[in-house]
Amino acid sequence: MWHDGRLCYGGDYNPEQWPAEVWAEDVALMRRAGITLVTVGVFAWSRLEPAPGRYTFDWLDQVLDLLHDGGIRVALATPTASPPPWFSLAHPGALPVTADGVRLHHGSRDTYCAAAPAYRSAARRITAALADRYAHHSAVALWRVHNEYGTTCHCEHTARAFRRWLAGRYGDLAALNDAWVTSFWSQHYSDWAQISTPRATQYLGNPGQLLDFRRFWSDTLLAAYAEQRDLLRLAAPQTPVTTNYVLGDWVPVDHARWAREVDLVAVDHYPSAVDGGAEEQTALVGDLARGWARHTTADPTWLLMESAAQQIHTTGRSHTKEPGRMLRHSLAHVARGSHGAMFFQWRAPAGGAERFHSALVPHAGPDSRAFREAVELGAALERLTEVRGRVEASVALAVDAPSGWALRHPGMPSTRLDHQQELAAAHRALWHTGHGCDTVAPGDPLDGYRLLVLPALYLTDDTTAEWIGEYVHHGGHLLATYLSGTADGYARVRLGGYPGALRDVLGVRVEEFHPLADGDHVRLGDGGTGRIWAETVHLTGAETITAYVGGVLDGSPAITRHRHGAGTAWYVSTRPDDATYRRLLDTAARAAGVTPVCPGAPAGVEAVRRLGDGVSWLFLLNHTDRAQRVPACGRDLLTDAEVDEAVTLSPGGVAVLREELTGTAQAETTT
């Protein structure tokens, strides 16, 4: 197994940055902190292969032996995210080119084109050498391929590969011209050679081309990963292989599709909000990772592969986390299914571009708050080894990477349209009201979910529309936001009125939209407000729940509800303010028979429940600066204290209660 029963705790370890005499000290400190797993070799290509085909593995041999003797497992990485200088000099055509046609140069990481044959060949060669030497090393528990796949390129290698990919997708130019609507602006293609990557152009690029370019890169990067994975599996079939997902609008990776190709879903998460938004983001990423992991195994266990120990990287600066915040963020991930908490990085380097990135061992050394909190976290994770099982959730949030890519096209009616932001807004509302939720991809099974939320599911092909319609028709509850159902899978607008493919299910027809300027809002009849977007909505079977107040939309439906078959479908034609969104989703969830995970939890206390066989574990995380009393009972694994009626959480405190289930409660864990 890739773990030995203990939760994984550790992070990126870079011994190549330090003299050998530091290595023994590192292992001793790791044991003191309770470290169980470290990633080695991520950016070590130039040390492992200082010249083409010449390998220097002696130092890595020593490191792996030291770690194994110290009882620490290793996720051995392939170093292919950072080719060495000799490669860039020998293969300048494999350096990446921007959309403006500028070729980038060596001097940072990710300086390669994943479509370049020379790069792919060199990556396979170093991977094969590592596999040959370390396939059976007793320290290696997991292979980690590459680092944060997401780099794109516009060079000629990419253009040729893009054309091959398009030919495979469409078969002939007639189908491509139809999908891209190339009759617009005289873009009709009569020869494959006429198609290039979506380079910088005079005005707006073709939306179909831009969307397919993202899809192409997702597939191309996946192929690069799979080449390395297959070499590692061949050499060590018993050792799982993964790669660490990186998140962000710039990433052209469909993580749900990739999940079928990894043995373990592993994610990197670096919150960007300094206030309570960091906790909201942490919860969302945990639910996303668990949703992706369902495509891997029946047990949706995943791993937080990287996070920042003592910093939040926000706009323009690094914010130092307050005492206890690292532990709360880490346990919030464990609550949502992560098999531990890993960090970038173990020891802060003295130099290099990320010399001020936080670490479990900071520049101040082990005599520091950071390391003392690292020891505290290690002890807490050791106490939670028994925690397993699924996360309690009756609400499903639909996530679709291509919808997010399509909404980023500059020709959209507003530059503020963002699938990920709509997802975050809906998740935030559910998080604050205490409702557990899972994330799903279009087409995933919806058994057991009482409410399905579609946050700007812009691309809705016929199969997805049928998936939604069948769910509602057979008794499911649906809440769809504006822009859902508007376009087909090629980003072509569905005609006849919005929301296109979902008009019948929702019982509405939208005639026109009204994008709102930054800072503008519309008033709603329930006292709330809406931002970003508004619409002229006509009822075709639905009822008005909330109307617009004032302006050109005065009295028009803003939020509607419709009976469809045995189910109910809500439509939200604007982005409600946070308080209004919370009330709305809480109302929709309760109408669907969903109750909060811990109904008595006060505001600011996060509650997540893991369900096992005859037992459950209730995680309670106090994100406020005052003590909070939460009705609950069980044994707190962190303190060994028995809780009969309620637990009092200290400011910023955490409890993990082991709950014995009997009767009806036990039966519900199997449904």
C-alpha cells in the first residue's frame, strides 16, 4: 500500500539543496514531528542527470536509505517539470512559445513544451532510469509524476499536434467548420494546414478554437503523464502512481477526466483569501478533490499533496497564518477525505526563487512557532488514524472544467462571468448553512443526492441535459443559476431563448440578459440584492419566488420554482448576495429533505461528518476568536475526553468526536 495505515504527514523534501551533514538532522526532526511521508526529487533533474544519459544517483541512494531507516516513506517524483540547462541548450525548439510568438528561455521552472518530441523523449528517459534503479527500494511507497501539470505552448510542435488532435476529434473539416461556426468572419478552413494554435490576433479569437485548444492541452498533458506512469507501472506494478493537481483558471486540465488515469487523486491547495475566505476555499477544494477521487476507486480517498504551512499567499504579499490555523486547515482536509496533510516544503531554502516560501522547518530552525505547530499537527494526525469512510453529504454541486474555459472567452457579454466563482458562491452558501455537499461531473451517478446545484453550467450537451432532466423527473430537486444550459458542447448558443437545454425542466424562458457593472446591483423582493447579471424571465410553468424590484425589470421574476415530473427545479437569474444565497439554498435544501450536518453548531463552527461501519466521526472546527459550545456527544480523539451533551471549543479550537451509531442512525450510513 502507498501508506502504512498512518495518515500521511510531511511534504516536499529537497535534500539536493543541502549538504549531506544536514540530512541526518532532517530525519531526526522528521521523527520528532511525526512525519510519515515525504516527496523527494521533484526539481532534481539537473542533479540526477547532469549531462545527457549520465546519471548521479549516489546522493539519492543515501537519502532514501536514511529515510527508510528513520521509518519515513517516500513519494519519489519524476523531475520533469524543470528540465536542466543542458536540455534547453541542446533543444531550443522545445522551449515554450507564448500566444504572442515570444519564445521563453531557461531560468525558471516549467520551461518546456509538452508537445515537443525532444522533451517527451528526455522525460521518458529520466523516468525509466529512476524506475530501473528504485522500483524495488523499500522506502518508495508512491510515485509522483512531474509537478503541477498546466504549462501550455504555441510553438510549431504544438500546432502540428493540435491539428492531429482536431482531426481525431472531428474526422473531417466539414465537422470542424460546423462546430467552430467558421462561416463567421470568413474563417472557413479548406485544408488542415490552415489551422494553427489560437495565437494573438487582431480582435476576438474564435470561441470554438479557444475551447478546443484547452481540451487539446488537457489531453496532451495527460498523454505526457501517462507515458511516465506506464513506465513506472511496468517496473513496479505494486506501487501506485499519481501526479499533483494544481488549481486555477489558467490550468488547462480537466481534473475529473484525469482522475480515471491516476491511482490516487492528489491536490495542491494554496488559499488566496486572508480572512474567513481561506477556510471557505479549503472546504471547497476538499469537496472537489473527493469528487474527483470517486472516479478512481469506490473509496474516494485522496491526498492533500501540497499546502503552505504558515503562509497564505494573497495579492501582493504573504500573510502569516495565525496560531492554530495550520492545524485547522489540515484537519478540515482530513475531514473531507484526505488521507493526511502534506506541505511545500519541509525545510525553507537559503536561496532560490521561493526562498521565502513557508516550511515546516523555517529559516529560524526548529526553535520556532512554525516547527512547534508542526509537532502539534503530527501528534493530532497520529490520533486520527482510525478515521475513514465517506463524508456525509446529500447535496451535489456540478463542476465542469470546459464550461469554465468557455465562459472565459473575451467575447462574452461580461468579463465577470466565471464558472469557478459561481461554484464557489454556491458552495460558500452551503458551507455557512452547514449542509454537506459533494461535487459531481456531468453524467456522474446522482443516487442518494436530494439536491443538485448547477452553478453556471454553461456547456450543456444533449447527454448532460438528459442527465439533469431524468434526475428531476424522478423526484430530484434542482437549483440552476443563470447561464446554465445556454450553449451546447461546442459553445454554440442554443436558440429559442435561454436557458436553452433546460427551459422545459425549469419552466422558464429568458428573453434577454442584463449584465451589471462592477459595484452595481439589482434589488430583490425578499430584501436581498443581485450582482453581476440579471435577466428578463418569462414563466412557462414555473412560479415566481422572488421578483426584481425597481428599474426596467420591476416585477419580473428573479428566482422561480417549477414542478417537473416528481421533482422540483429552481432557477436563479442573478447572483444573490451572500446572505440571500444562504437563505435560498437552505430553503431549497430543506425542501428536498436535507438537514445540516450538525444543526446546533453556531455560526463560525464548521461541522463535517465521516461515516464508517457502525461508527462516525464528527469534525468540529471553530473558526471564530471566541469559545463556542456545540451540542454533540462522543469521545474526542484529540483529547480522549468523553462528551455527553455538548463540547466547548476554545477560540480557533478543534474537536473530532467518535460517535457510536445504533439503530436508524447506523442504517442511514449505508444509504
